[in-house]
Amino acid sequence: MQRLREIAPGVLVATAERGTTTSTVVVADDGWCLVIDPAMTAADVAGLAADLADGGLRPRLGFATHPHWDHVLWSRDLGDVPRYAAVAAVRLVEQDRDEIVGYVRDWVPGHDLEVLGRLVPLPAGSDRIPWDGPAARVIVHDGHAPGHAAVFIPQAGVLLAGDMLSDVEIPLPDLLAADPLGDYRAGLDRLAAVPGVRWLVPGHGHIAGAGEFRRRLDTDYRYLDLLAAGEPFDDSRCTADWLRDRHAEHLRRYGSASRHARRRLPPPGVQQPAPHRCACRRATIAGALC
């Protein structure tokens, strides 16, 4: 994992080689910090903990943007602290925890399975992460997964988008939802409405400024529009086999025949995963790395 670097005052980001996966740390004035989505290999998480210790930073709490396996990891070296997520995300991880643990044990070895996915829900009615550091606004939607949450740090103008607005992944709607494209568009709408975004941090991909934030919104809206039109198209982000497979699945579901049939197809059959694939139910099914 790349060492933590400050992208805005009090906001540090490290990017792992695998999956171009980001881990974010928000720092309070007293040295306590909020750790968001530590990922992805055991070595990555250990390196993050070592970087924090070297910098004299102490985790006060953690936050998982959504319930997929690579966003609910943790290490005892990061401390025995509360790790929050949206209510729906916590519910899904609890439901599918055995499958998540099995996948991580088999395909991403070395993680502490006892602390994997041990999340607590945000306080009822709250749209803030409950801590004494910089305000961290939570923006919940169901676009990519039930209880998917972006985090906005107003004082720094940093939007942590979870697994959306990536420059290396296509939009990955929750295909088990009743209206995957509608939910995803609603999620984009919520992100587009956030005022004062100066920096974008995707869960997988490269950090971007305000102009690129808007460009990625436009790109993802266009992807949804093309799917809804029901005709084949290509996307330059489909560089990995699993992304090409997922794009092909989207086209099968929303192609002309499916569109005219006006019926929801059943979820795809679960296949034996490659080391970077996931085979669990909704908590891990959305994509190879998300």
C-alpha cells in the first residue's frame, strides 16, 4: 500500500496496488482519528496501522461505507474501537457474515477473522459519524449496495464516495434490487447534490478534483442512460476480465429483448471464484473487488 498522504487539511489517503483501493483517515486536532474503509490485503491493513502509529495517530473509531468484504476489514492493531456503518449495511453484514468470512479466509488470507465485519449501526436519525473530530456527514443510499454511504468532510471539501464515481470501474448497481438502475441513479443524484466538493476519493480509483468529480458524474449518468436504452455499447473502464463480465451481464439484463419483455431476470448463478472474485450473496456479489 502507498503510504498515507495528506490530500486536504486533516484528510489522509493511502492507495493499495490491488484494486486501486483507497483507505482514508480523518485526523482530529488531538491526534485521534477516524479510519474509513481500511483495505485490502492483510499487509495493506497492517501497513496502515503502522503508518498511523509512526505518525502518532490513534484511531478513535472506524467507518465502513458499505457491506462488501473489502470495506469491512479491520485489525486489532487499529484498536478496539466502534466501527460504524449505515443500518442496512450492518444488517446485511450480520446476515452474510459467515460467507464473507469464508471468502476472505480462502481468497484474501491473513486477516483477523474475529474482527472482520464487526460493525455497529449509526445512531437512529443521525447523518453524522458520532465523534469529536472534524464533522463527517453521511450520505446514505442503495445505489451500489443496501446502506451504501458516502462520507463528506465539509471543512476539507472531501467527498469519500465509497464504490461509486470511479475512473477504473464501471457503475456496479445492486442487481438483486427491485430497481437497480433507478437506485443507482438516485445515489448519483445524492452525490451530485453535495455542495462544496473540492476533492473526490473513490473506494477504487484515483483521487480527483472538483472538475473531475463532475466529469465522473456525467460519465456514470451516461452509462446508465445507455443501459436503459437497451443497445450494446463499450466502456473504456472495462480493462479487467471481471469488469468485462459484469458489463456483459448489464447488457444482457437491459438489452432490447429484456427491455421489451418488461420482466426482472433472476440473479446470475454463482460460479467458483478466482482469487479476486467473490461468491457470497448480496454483501459481496456486486463485483470482484467491491
